[in-house]
Amino acid sequence: MESPRPDLGPVPKPALAALGILAALKALGLVLVAGAIAAGIAGLADGDLDAGFVAALGSAGAIVRALAGWGTKVVAARVAIAVKQDLRGQLWDRIVGGDAEGAEGADSDADRPVDPARISEGSEREGSVAVLATDGLDDLDDYFSQSLPAMIQAVVVPLLVGARILGADWLSALIIVLTIPLVPLFMILIGKHTQEKTDEATGSLARLANHLTELARGLPVLVGLGRVEEQSRALGDIQGEYRRRTQITLRTAFLSALALELISTISVALVAVVLGLRLMNGTVGLEAALLALILAPECFQAMRELGSAFHSSQNGASALARVKRILGGARRGDVRGARLNVVARQGGSAVRALTRPVPVTRLPEGFPSLSEVVAQLAEPGERTAEHAPTTIVVHELWVRHEGRESPTLERFSAQIGGITAVSGPSGSGKSTLLKALAGALPSSAHASGWIVGVDAERTAYAPQTPRAFTATPWDELALYGAEDPGALLAEVGLERRADAATAELSPGEQRRLAVARALARVDDGATLLILDEPTAHLDRESAELVRDAIRCRAKRATVVLATHEPETLALADRIVGVAPLADEVLAPIAPAPVGVPLSTGPIKIAGGPESQAIELPKLRGPGHRALSREGARARREIASLLRPDALRWALGALLAFVTTGMGLALTAVSGWLIVRSSIEEFIMYLLVAIVGVRFFGIGRAVSRYAERLATHAASFSTVDRLRLKLWRGVAARGAGSRRLLEGGSPVDYLVTIADDLRDQLPRIIPALVAGLLAIVGIVVTTALVAPGLAVPVALALVFATALGSAIAVWAARGSMRTRVKERSALARGTASLALAADDLRANGRAVPAIARLDRAADRLARAERGSAWCAGLADAVVVLACSALAAGAPLLAGGLAAEFACVVALLALAAVEPLTGLVGACHRLPALRELALRIAPLAEDPTPVMTGETPIPRPVSSVVLDDVAAAYPGQAVPVFRHVSGEVAPGEWLVVSGPSGSGKSTLLSVLMGSLAAAEGAVYASGISLARAEADSWRDAVAWCPQDAYVFDSRIRANLAIARSRENAPTDDEMTDALARVGLSLGLDTRVGAGGSALSGGERQRLAVARALLTSAEVILLDEPAAHLDRPTAEAMMADIRRATADRIVVLVSHRPDAQAPEGATVISLG
């Protein structure tokens, strides 16, 4: 079995050497400081203190120790950043190549959700991939910044420190040698179990991310069906599973830490007791005993740090294992060509060309194998002319989608040239053929056959369901190579939407943007233009603009389009049917200069050992300026976030202080015991101290275990509550803001930011409390045992802490903000990359898209390097001050007894851990502030649209629009004004108008998701503004335009039409499918976003889902889009029969073709 631990391949050898040297310097610093303390206390006890020697030794040790710690943090951080960037870049290459999707599914059938309320199934979708590229790879920080240095220090420090102990006292060294192997033994035994649990928790996080992404993208459907609250409960169940599995992992890891702590504490206590007894017998000197006592914990500390780092880095190890599975997976195959252009030399005749080798089971006659190419038995073929339309030949193309018994395309062959229209009824395979031409078939599809004449680098593709990668239409066209984005937008009628958010465009506007992208590719030299339903969802004027644009490019590119609209079909000079042609005899196909090998079997396994991987270059860019935010708002948000779990956080902070206090007491009592033993004659006076050493040692280990459990339980409770609140915030706003639903925003808010908060809170709150109280406790103890040293100790600790915290906060104000911002940008960008991968790859825009993400990664790397540099400096200040204070305590003691001076010195030395924790918490505060500011807008309760308490009378007797105007929040000009109409049961209200005129917005007003800016909507005579919200949501159902289809089976997609208590039966679901003319079985898988269905099949499934509801008011938004005319007419007739006793509001660009006679028609725009 392959080890899940990261290999050291990406780590430069000079970095490893530097870490080894720094570990040796750290050990040297520890030895020098310990020698100074031991010499000082022994000299104070004997009355012959050599102040100069002690000062020089202590100063040198403090400086060396501080600089070594600083350097280790900086070098380790740079290694971690470099490795993450390398892995992240490889992961992006796989994502955009379509090779990440499905590379890692659920671990078992038990992990696959089958409940209709748990819609998404486990695989690498855009949600989990985005989390993997951010949170997952950031978990590697713990490995490279903690595990790797700890691994090196665990070898170097015990050897050097042990050698010094051996030189001082061989018996103490022997005890350490005999007990220290127990630490790695327990670490390995418990660690194996921990890794399994960590993998389970990581898988739960991936499923949570996928589920959240599915829920957010399908939110309009859930709102339209009234299923938001039910899905909120399902979300609570899934995050509860994630919490449960993660807490099991944490308990195991913390139990391991407890075992390591107990072993080291008992071992050091044994050394201390033996030294005490030998001091009483006079068989060891005080200086040697003190040296052994101070250095013995450092031997175990290095091993404990390795154990803690090992367990804390297991999330990173699991993430790396997932990345390796993706990177090591097969490359997707292709039935087109792109790269290696050769032909065979057989019998003197040239035959079809091979452009990209993929595994095949049978080659066409005369087709060269890869071995023939390598053996130079093949010769180059001639390419087609640059920038000229080409003739494309499709030969016996066979495609079957995963989960479908019959193929979508079977032995399809055709010649394509000029303007070719692909015809056929809905679901006959038109989109599948276009995807094959564009290289955008799902990675789960099975395909065979071949296509000749396609140059993948000169292809332009506008899919049926386009996905944008950038934020605005202008930026999107610039990414796709447009020299003048404004002119292209004007050509398709989008000039007024240039700076709008792409996620908030209407489906018609998104389609025109996709066409404009493809036109930009043709203007940039593409010779094949592929258009899938280019005029669907468009009014006549917008559709004519698109048709004119197609005509203008027809002389420069071969055009292949699929459409059900006669006007668009009339553009074609040839029509190719995709209906099965089992008995058709095809004419022989002539050789073509550019060709493609066949591919048999699943596309996702086509990248075998003979395949050529495509490497995408990395482009670098300028930096980024972070935005400043108001601090008061962040503090209020943090306070409101912590308030419900205040008692849990208080308990965690108290236990953190108890842990710190126990550790300080253990150190102080041990030091007092050793010095007192050198002058005490009777052991009975030392028994209390001996018992105290054991008590404080065991107590520290147990309280640390309890503190970790308490703080992480509080953290999970806080973040789970926040995640549900954020989800409800997205749900309340999302139906009216597509920006929240696409582009990775749900993953960013609900996973990346939420998990970042979960990680930050336990590292800030307990450390702040413990650090501050540690200063108070040390100063008070010093005042009790050495009043003359209280002021110097207080000044030194406070000054060091204040200076270190100031450096940390000053550095973090910019770097940590940038880190939070750029991590969010990477999460959103990676999700957008996964979502738009087919569009980018098919249009040859993968490289510039990755370059944009790479620039964000560079900004993040610069911020992380700066953060590590300043964090290391802040820690160095604290280490320097505490080490110098410890070494200088004997020099400041005056006439103080040696045992009390030893207490002060060792307390100062032990203060390093809580004070560096305090400084580290201060370093994280700006990041916490930035996270709070990011969640604040969504965490605020939205203003409800329906605030009344009057229930809507059932059944609904009428819906009336009275002079209604609507505008989205923050929009000054209404989308529409003065809309009036009335509809009763059995009647239809039809809304028409040009694309972008507000038809879908009107449906949002009718749904109660958007308040009317003017006028009112009445249901059964009750204004929606005064109505009780739940009563209206139960009465209305909405089928959105391009309604989302969840990645599951048809059964689960239909089952969400009703609540679980009133779930539709199989007979009802089958009947609903028959009404919309869909013959698929209930157990048919639909693929991610319905990718295994045609556009028409997705639309009919959405309509069937709406008809299954018990709602009395049905809102249909372009239900016949993507359907051929006979299918559309038959479906609309069935809908009219099924809704004979219901109120129907229909949005359509073609009301004359879809509305029944006598329907009321409202024209917008």
C-alpha cells in the first residue's frame, strides 16, 4: 500500500540542509542557555558566581536560539509555499483538462447519498475540487512547516542535547535513552488509526462541499418547490456527519498527544527524582544536575513536537493522497485530433492521419500505431490551410452516457462543411455530437469512432448551457481573445451589460455572451464554429442579431449548429440528421489531411502509458492590493458569533490556563526540588515537591487533552451554526442574486471561510487567555518567592510580548488580509474553472484562465512568505527575551536563595511556550477580522419580503397584479413598471418581452422572493406583503428557466417536488414523465448538472417536477426551450390538461405558439 505521507521530492535539498543546520543551531542555543542557567544557579549556591561567563554564555545562547527558530519558520514556510504552488498548478491543469471530475468518488456505497433530500453524490466536482485546491493544500502547511522541521529536529536535537547530558551525567542520559523510544512507538501505533479516521473526515468534507455546491446552484429550484427548509435540515445532517467523523479523528489525535505527554512527563520526572536523590547522596554536582534537568525535557520535546506535527499534518496527507489520485489518473481521451500529425507509409499510399495517440483496441486499416511512429515508420501529413474553413468527416461515432443502457449516438457518420445544421428530435443526440466535435464529452461517457478535420486549437464552441469563468461580460470576451469586447457585445445586443456580473445575466443574455465568445474565437483565427441552440431563450430581435453574426463568420469558418427554430435552421446550406441510421449505407470516406484516432471504451480511461500529457505553461502577473474594512463591524460580528457558545469557549479558555499553569508549576517545583536536594539532608522534607512534580506533570497532560476537546467542540458548534445561518442567508437572497449561486461563491462562504474560522478560533481564544494569565501568574509567583525580581521580570515579559505582538499584528494587517482574500479568490476561481472547464478547453482558453488563477496564487504566496517572516521575527523576540531573562536571573538575584532564583529562571524559560502562543494568536487576529467582515453581509438576517400573518385562503381563487414595478436591492431604476393582470384557476397569464426585460424578475415577485417596488400582488384577495409566507410557498411552484437538475437519479430529482411526508409514488412520477414526453426510467442517472441529458430532456424533467407538486399556482419560465416543435406542442398540450384546475403563469418569447386560446398576455419592455 502506498504511504499517504508526502514524499520529499518537491523539497529542494538546500532547504533540507538549511533546516538541518538550523536544528543544530537550535540545539546549540538550548545547550548554551541551559549551561548559563546551571552555572549561574550553581555559582549562586556556592558563592562563586562568574557573572561575565554566565552573561556571555546566556546571551550567545539566547541569540542563537532565537535566530534558529526564526530561520526555521521562514525556511519551512517557503518550502510549503513552493510545494503547494506546484501541486495546485498541476491540479488546475487536470481540472481544466476534464480529468479531475470523477477521479475520486465516494469510498463505498454507504457513502453515496440515496435520500432525495441528499442530492449530490460523491465525486470530485467543482465544490470538493475548490476545497481541495485551497483548504486541502493549505493543510500541507502543517506538514512542511511543522512535521518536516520536527522530523529533522527529532534526529538532530536529541543527539546533540543528549551528548551534552551524557557529558554532564551519564545516568540521566541512560534513563533518557531507555525511555525516549516509547514516544515514536506510541506515535506510530496511534497514528495508523488516526490516518484512517482522517481520511474518513476528509471524505466527509468533500461530500459536504459537493452537497453545498449542488444546493446553491439548485437554489432557485428549491425555492420554487418550497423545499429550502427541508434541504437545510439535510445540510445539518451532512455537516453533523462531518463533525462527528472529524471529532473522532481529533479525539484519537489528542489521545495520542496525551500519551506522548504522559510518557515524556513521567520520564523527565524520573530523571528529576533520581537527580534529587543523588544530590542528597552527593554523587552528582548541582551544576550537572541542573543542566541535565533543563535539557532532558528538550529531548522529549523534539519527539513530542514530531508526534503533534504528525497528527496535525494528517489532513494535509489525506489531501495530498487525493491530489495524487487525481494527478495519477488517466487522461481523458478524445475522438478528435490535436497534436501529433503523422501518417503511415504502407504500400506507398498515404492514409488517415494520427494527431493524438490514445489507447485503442482496434485500429482502422492503414492507421499507424504509436510504435510505428516511434520507429519512424510514419511520415508527416499535410495540414489544412491556416485560417480557412475545413471539411469535417465523422465516421461511425458511437457515444453512450454513464448510467444509460442505450447509446445516444450509434454508428453516426457524416460529412460536415459550410453551414451545417444538425437536426433531430429532442434527446436524439444533437448536443452529444456537438460536444464530440468540441472535445467536451463528459469524462464518464463511453465513445468510439473517429472524427477527421477538427483542429482543436482552432475551434470555437458555444454550448447549450454556457458557463462563464470571469466576473463580467467584458472580461469574459477579453479572456476569449476579443480585441474589441465592446464591439462584439454590441453585435449581439449586450453593450449595456458589459460591466454586469456574468452570474446575474439572464439565460438569454448568457447565451448571447456564449455566442459572442465563439465569435471572438473565429475573429482570432478559429476555423470551426460550433453552436448549440444559439437562439434559444431569445426574442426575435436578439435572435436576428445572432443570426446576422453567424452569417458574417460563415466565410471564415465551418459552422455546425443545432437548433429547433426554423429561422435559425434556414441559415444552413446542408442538414445532417442524427436519428439512428442502422440500415443506411455510407459512401466511402476520402482520406483527410488532419485526422483523429478512434477511442474505444470510457473516455476517462483513454490516457494510458502511450498517451501524451498536455502541459499548460504558467504565466505570472502583478500583485494585488487588499481592501481595508471597518473594525467595529468585525468585532460585533465575532461577538455575535461566539455568544451562543460563550460557556463552551469560557471552559476551553479556563482549561488552557490550567494547562499553562500546570506546566509552569511543574517547571518551578522541579527546579526548586533539584536545588533544595543539594542542601537538604532528609528526603521527608522533599516528598511534597516530589509528589507535586508527578501531580503537575500528569495534570498538565490531562488538562491539555480536555482543553483541546472543549475548544474544538466549541469551534464546531459555532461554525456549524454559522454555516446554517449563511446557507439560509444565501437561500433568502440567492433566488434574486445569481451571483451567490455560481462562480464558487457557495463553496467560498460555506466551506472555505467557515472552515478557516473553525481553524482560527481554537488557535486564538485559548492562546490569548492562557498567554495573558501566564504573564500574571509568573509575575505573581516571582513577587512571592523573589520580590526584588518581580519588576524586572514583569517589564521583560510585558515588553517582549508587546513588541512581538505589535510586529505580528503590523505584519498581519496586510498579509493575513491578503491571505484571506486570495484564498477566497482561489476557492471561487477553482470552482469556476471546474464549472467552465468544458467551455475553456473546447475554445482553447485554458492557459489564460489558469494564468489568472496563477496570479492570485502568486499574491497569496507573497503574503504567506511575508507573514511567515514577520511571525518568525515576533517569536524570535519572545524567545530572545525569555531566554535572556532566564540566563540573567542568577545575575539579578542579589542575596536571594539559589532555589528561588532557580524558580524564577525556569519560569522565564517555560514562558516561551505560552507567550509565543499569545503572539501567534495576535498574528491571526487580522485574519479573523477579515473573515468576520466577509461573512457579515450574509450573516445578517435579510429583510423578509412577506412579513404578514394573514394566511392565503386555499384553494387560491385568483392572482392579481396591480400596477407592479420591481427592482433588485441597490438598483435605482426598476426593471419594469406598471404591470397589471389577473388570472383565475383554469386560466393562463402569459408574460412575453425581449431578453432581459424582466420576465423572470416578475416571476420572482410572484413567488414572494422579491418585493414589489411599486404596486402590489394579491392572492385570493390578500396582498403578498401582508400574507403569511409559508401559506403562499405551499400554494405556488416555480419551474425556472434552465432549471437545475441535481447530480443524482431521475427519481431523486422528481421526489423533491413534495415533502418527505407526502412523497410522490413511483406511479405518479412515471405518469409525470409520460405527460412531458420523457421515456427515461426513474433510476436513470442524469450526470453533473444533467450532463447526461439533452437540453430538452432537462427541461422536460424540470416541468415534470413542477407538475408533481401540490401547488395551485404554477409558474413556468420558458418550459419549451430546447424542444423541437412537435415535442413542444405535445408537451404544452399535456401541461394544459394537467393544470386544468390550476393557475398558470407562463413566460415565453413565443406566446402565440405556447399559450392557450383566451390567455391574458402581458408584454414587458
